[in-house]
Amino acid sequence: MTAPQTVAVLLSGGLDSTVALHWAARQGRVACALSFDYASNHAQQELACARWQADSLGIPHRVIDITAISRHLDSALLRGADAVPTENYGTDNMKQTVVPFRNGIFLAIAAGIAESDGCGGIVIAAHSGDHSIYPDCRETFMSAMSSAIREGTYAHLEILRPFIDSTKGEIVRIGQQLGVDFAHTYSCYRGKERHCGICATCRERREAFADAHTDDPTVYEQQ
Amino acid sequence: MTAPQTVAVLLSGGLDSTVALHWAARQGRVACALSFDYASNHAQQELACARWQADSLGIPHRVIDITAISRHLDSALLRGADAVPTENYGTDNMKQTVVPFRNGIFLAIAAGIAESDGCGGIVIAAHSGDHSIYPDCRETFMSAMSSAIREGTYAHLEILRPFIDSTKGEIVRIGQQLGVDFAHTYSCYRGKERHCGICATCRERREAFADAHTDDPTVYEQQ
């Protein structure tokens, strides 16, 4: 898959979106990286990594402050570290970490900004392991939202999902080939300085490095 | 059309959305009215009317501050009164008043909030005269965005468009039957205390009252 025109890249500062930024940068047409500050527990750690990665590539980085919106949303991700469950994804209480319609909100705002910036597309690091407990990660949503953004913009903006057929382990491998410094990516939902090692996203992060047979530079609080 | 469950109503404070709020209130299941402050020229006038209308019905009113987003968007609507053209809709320079993907952004944020609030639907006052110069007012967009919101939420939120087959004149008639006080609605894109009377939205407002054979309580700067 190639990025046919100038793109905006959604960059959380996590593992997947960081690799997506490097992938798009390699194509040579990144107008900007977009991060959202939605007052999540892990905002500061994530955003610092996002900034570091964009700077390392010389790509303009915009942080969109949507904390005024999050105030109206209900989620454990917005209520402090202790509200985050430590089980694997798939158990009922992981539903608490849903931020209602988060991908819809991110993509809609990104579409407005990308259209203002004269971009032709938006890159999002959706992948094959995205969780069906999050309805706004499902294919039916992504496909309808892509149509809405294509139809609702003059530029007929395209949503590009370079990793949609890849596992998280494969994304780590792609990142390694692209020279990504994974020490400057952040995944933990608890948002402390070190990754906790036991929340669902930490568990997945560890598995991804293991699956990729790649050294994991992350320092976890609990091994 | 009936609103089958609790709904959130998008309320700009303009003529159409005010009638939509009264229509939904008559159904008896409005959880809240949602207004967006996106730093438009006419924000203060519109929001004051929105607040007045919600208060008059005893409906909780939430104003979502998205000025931090608008800073990244390009539109004459965000650049002061003098940037607003005074021609009818349909001429090329009305394109300047497009706020990129505005309906997409409003609906996405509303979906997140409506899901958090346990609503079953979102009411938007889209109507048959909405302008094809705005891609995010076209049927192809609305239909795809409705699917995205239905698929991307646990509640399978429905987008309700009670006026989709009505003209603006018919909306005025419906409003009159519902007892709407139109003096507390605001349409002008220039955002002064009085409606200018010559921008495209003022022209449409006047025509709507004329079409409805209803007294227009608006004081226009230019007759």
C-alpha cells in the first residue's frame, strides 16, 4: 500500500501509530502528525512520546486539546490509574476502558483539519488485532466512517489503514525494519512513568515484542 | 416520525434546530440539548438563543467548547464578520463559509456524549433545502455517518432527522404550531446583535417566513 498524496497521521504515541508515522514518512508525504489530548490517564506519557517521534522525523506535530469534550464522556480511562482493570482484553470489565466513540471523534476532527491543510488522506494504525469490545474499532464502523469522510469532504479524503491485515507483532517487525526507537513509545493505560506491565495494553505490548522475536526496550514495573 | 427513546438534540440556536428541539420535547424524551462553541462569528448570539430555548423548555443544555479544534480549521465563518460574503447560496464565494467537516465533527462528538448519557438517538435538524455546496450536508454523507454512529456505539445510536423532507418554510410552520418564539432564534453569519439581512442565511430566513405566511419577528439591519 502506498500513500498517494499528502497525509495527516493520527499519532497517539503508542506502538502502532508510531510505526504508522514512520511508514508514512518513508513514503515522503506527511503534512502533519495529529495527537489528541483528551485528558486520559496516560495523556502526558503518550503525548511526550508522540512529540519525540514527530520531532525525530522533522514532521510538524499538532496536539489537539479536546479535554473540554472528554469532560462529557464516561470512561475508566478518564478517571485515574486505579480505575483501570488489570485483566486481559475480552473480560467484561475491560468495557470500562471504552471511551465512547473515540475513533469516530478523532477521525472526524482529523478530517476537518486534513481538509483545511489540503491533505488527500488520513493514516490510522488500525490493525487486525483491534478489539471487538470496542465498537468503533470494528470493520463495519471503519468502513462506514471512511465513506462518511470521503463523501463529507471536498477533497474526498481517504482513510488509509496500512496495517489492517497485520498483527501487532508484525507491526513491531515493520517498525524495526524502519528503524523505530520503541523506547520512545508508550502503551500503558495506567499512565505512570513506567509501564505497569499488567494492564491489558501492557500485556499486549509484551506479547507483540515476543511474537516479533524483537528485544523489548520497555521497563515494566511488574515483570 | 417519533423519537422512540431518549435523545440528545443538536441545538445551534438557529431556526431549524430550535424547531427540532421543540418537536423532540413534545415527544417527551429529550435528555439534553447540545450546542457547540466553535468560535464562529455568530457564536455568542446563537448560543444565547440556544440557552434561552432550552431553558424555556426546562431541558438541560450543554455547551461543548471546541474552540481548540477550530483553531486548526480554515473558514470565513471563523474569521470575523467582514469575511462573510453577502451573496445568495450557490455562488462560488459561499464556499468560503464551509467549516471543513463541521457536521461530521458535531455528530461524532454528540455520539460520544449521547452514548455516555445512555441515549438511544441524536436529533439533527437537517432539511430538504440543505446546501449541496456543503459536502457534509449531502445525503451520501449523512447516510454513511448514520451507519458509522450506529455501528460504532454499543447503543446503536440512531440519527433522527425529522425535517429531512421539509423545506425551511415548512419548518417555520411546524415551529409556529409548536409555539416556538422565533424572536429567540439567530441565523446571521455576520454575528452582530441584529441580523444583517443580506448574508445568505439571513436571505433564507426571510424567505422561510414569507413561504410560511408567518410574521417574521426578526429586526434586520438592512431591509
